[in-house]
Amino acid sequence: MTGISEEINSRRTFAIISHPDAGKTTITEKLLLHGKALQKAGTVKGKKSGQHAKSDWMEMEKERGISVTTSVMQFPFRESLINLLDTPGHEDFSEDTYRTLTAVDSCLMVIDSAKGVEDRTIKLMDVTRLRETPILTFMNKLDRDIRDPIELMDEVEDILKIACVPITWPIGMGKQFKGVYHLLRDEVIFYKTGQGDIIQEKDVVKGLDNPELDERLGEYADQLRDEIELLSAAANEFDLEEFLAGQLTPVFFGTALGNFGVDHVLDGFVDWAPKPLSRETDRRTVEPEEPDFSGFVFKIQANMDPLHRDRIAFLRVCSGRYEQGMKIKHVRLGKDVRISDALTFMAGDRARVEEAFAGDIIGLHNHGTIKIGDTFTSGEDMKFTGIPNFAPELFRRIRLKDPLKAKQLQKGLIQLSEEGAVQVFRPLSSNDLIVGAVGVLQFDVVVHRLKTEYKVEAAYEPINVATARWVTCDDAKKLEQFQNKCRDNLSLDGGDSLAYIAPTMVNLQLTQERYPEIQFFKTREH
Ligand code: G4P
């Protein structure tokens, strides 16, 4: 058996951040191809090939037309074991995405090189910055006419406030895309079209001054030499510490569709990205090498298998070793549970691994007892921090079409809110159900899922709510007084926490002034 440190050192856990259509799905497919988890690319999306997708979750995403899942894929590459966490891909910005980013140690930013930096990438980068997550960058779609590479890097630096260091540099673009020059290896890697579905044999010429380049690249050879000279004078130098602090990003150019350059990025992850990092709890910092098991739940996913009413809690292992059949403590409930059937996520058809280490994600079967943010340990009482629940910005009242199904509706909504898809508020003074979301698309997802998974038909009505705040007070008596006075504006959320539902921002402000002893929170840490 390999030692725990070796296992941890080999792990790289990351997510892809990008704007829709930049190529996240395509690059995921090529990453799996390089991890030998797919025999032939084209099986993830399956849209054109008609082949079955490798993962049921992606199948579901296809059926729903939007991505509501966060999937996890584990595959080996070189001496590393990669855990790739997929973030929901729809245009709406959801809390799931935030939380997924709390479970990774680094990120791959994919940019459509014809478009440059787009909205969602900006938002996602804001989230990664909260934890100073190291970022690698892939400039995609070089087989198309793209924008000037220098201009692209300038845009990343200006808008995303992160220094760019080119590791590879493109030669030509669109139909004239010839390949890239690897600045650190001093070699040109040639691109061939029509080989996107396989791992290509490397066609490499060593040395920028090599006359073979003039033969093969013609006028592009001298142009490349000029550009590299310019870069060595002007571009930043790669600095591992700055990268690890999230201040600098190594930049790679290529085409995901042509499966070109993706392996350079993977090399970057193996060589530079951090191994699983330490994590904070309310008691102390947990190091990944500690022998005792610990981890936190960042995502709950319903009905992964449409035939079973199954819900899976995704747990990021933070320390120790998970072994099949082991007993762990569900800290919030103070209860020991035996985990005999956790899921691991090795992509492809290889044998299921029955152990997991820091950086890995395991899926726990959930029968309604596990909530997002829950900590599991070998016995120690502590709670991982920093897995937030955000105050929703949009609110609707939800109404049943068939009033007899009120129970199912409430159950469905509470389960969906445990997953973090939306938040549900139950006013203390009425039987209404208020749904709150961070993005508008989540409302549609909820109605759709209520119908397909809970057999409840529901519709929305507008409601006069501007914002919600979670409220607490150290003084139980004061809290009770506040509850009595403001009963009409108070609700319980899906986890039974008390929230103040404000019709206007002015109302919220006045209430805060009137009750200074009450604390109002924009996020509820689970
Ligand atoms: P996403 O998950 O980030 O939303 O992007 P996705 O991979 O689905 O890619 C969006 C579109 O961009 C797809 O085309 C995909 O084939 C294309 N694409 C991805 N990488 C490259 C690339 O390197 N070069 C070129 N030329 N295109 C690329 P589509 O027509 O929208 O979808 P499909 O019908 O091909 O599946």
C-alpha cells in the first residue's frame, strides 16, 4: 500500500470555469481522453455521435437541456490522479457553482479566443479570488479566426486582474493554425487537423533556431521568432509562488475540438497545481496528511438514477483515508454512521476504487439526514467553515395547481432547497411558500423538477419581496420579542433557520435600526 502522503501528493482537484459555449464540455471530453477514461472522444456529449454518454448525470443534463448537476470525474494522468469537478453550465449563476469552487484546490479557466473575457468568467473569477485559488488558463478555438493573442492576455490582465504568463504561444490561427511554441521546453509542437478524437502522436521540432522550422513553417518561422523575442522582453515570468497565490496564471493556447494543447494544460496541473490543501474548521486547521478522516458536504444531488429516489451527498475528503465499510461521525447530528456503499468517481470502466484520500470526492447515499455544509469525521467534533448559503435576490410565491398535494409540494421544495438549487421560505403567519433564487432560471428548473420528480404541478405568482436576511440574537428573550413584533415578515427556511423577508430595502434598513440587538446576515453558513 502506498503511503498517505504519496497518495495526497499525487492528487489534483480542480474545476473548469468558463462562459457558456467557450468549450468546457469539449475540453472535459479531451481531458478524459488523455486520462484514458474514454476510448474515443465524442462520448461525453453524444449529441452528434449518438453514442451514450459515459455519465448518467450528463445524460440527465442533456434531457433537461441545461446543466443542473455537478459531476465529478476522476482519472489518472502521468503520475497524478485528477479529480475534475464539473460546475453547472447553464447561464444562470447558481449557488452550486460557488460551493463547488469551495471544494477544489485549483481551476482551469477556458476562454473563447474569438470572444475574450465574458461575463460569467468574470463572476466566477470573483469567487475563486475569495480563496486565492490558483488558475490555469486555456485560450480555446485557435482553429478559428481569433483575436490577437497579446490583446487577449491584456484583456485578462485588465479585467480579471491576474498577471498572464504565456507557456505556449500560437503559430497562426484559423485555417492557418500551425501549432504552438512551448516557451519553457523550447519546442514547436505541430497541429494536425482531423485528429480531435484521438491522442495524437507528437510532432515536435526542438529549438526556435532550428532551420527545420523555416522549412515547415515558411514565413511563420521568422514571425514566431520575432514574437517570442518580444514576449521575452515584455511578458511576465512564471513564478510558482505567485501562481499558487492566485496572482498569476500560466496561459496555454490550443483547440479543444482538435484536441490540441489540452495535454499541455494537464502537464501544467501535474507540475504546478497544488496538491490537496489544508482546510479551516471552527476549531482548528485540518491538514490533508492527518491520519483521521474528515470531510464536508458541498453538494446534494437528487435522483441521479431516475429509477431510484436516490439522493447523493458529495463529500470532499479533507484528511485521512476513506475505506469502504468504515464508521464515521456525522458531526451535526452527533451520530456515528457506517458507510458501506459510498460512490467513488473513477471515470471509465475501471474497477471501482474502495478508498479515498484528501482531495477526492465521495458520494454518500442520503435519506434526508445530510445537509450541505455537514462535516463528517473519525470522531472529532469540528465543523468545516466557508460553505455559504447566499441570500437570494429573486422571490416568487409558488402555488399548487392541485391543492391536495400541499404535502408533496412542501417536501419537494425542502429537498430541492437542501440540494441548494433554490431556497424555500415558509412565512410564520401564513401557509404560503416563497421560493428564493439567485438566478431566474432556477425557478424554471424547480417547477420542472417538481413535476417530473415529485409529480406536483405548480406555478409562480409575483410577490413583493426585495430581499431576505437570516436573523439571530444571543438574547433569547429579545429574539422572542422581535419574533412577536415582526411575525408577518418572518419565515423559516428549508433548514428551519429564521429569516426576515423584507418587502423593500428601506423596510429592512428601518427594521435593522429599530432592533439593533438582532443580527441580520446576508449568508447563512450551513
Ligand atoms: P460549453 O460546455 O462551454 O458550453 O461549450 P462546448 O464544449 O459545448 O462548446 C461550445 C461549442 O464550441 C460547440 O459547438 C463546440 O463544438 C465548439 N468548440 C469547442 N471547442 C472548440 C474549438 O477548439 N474549436 C472550434 N472551432 N469549436 C469548438 P456547437 O456547434 O455549439 O456544438 P456541437 O453541435 O458541436 O456539439
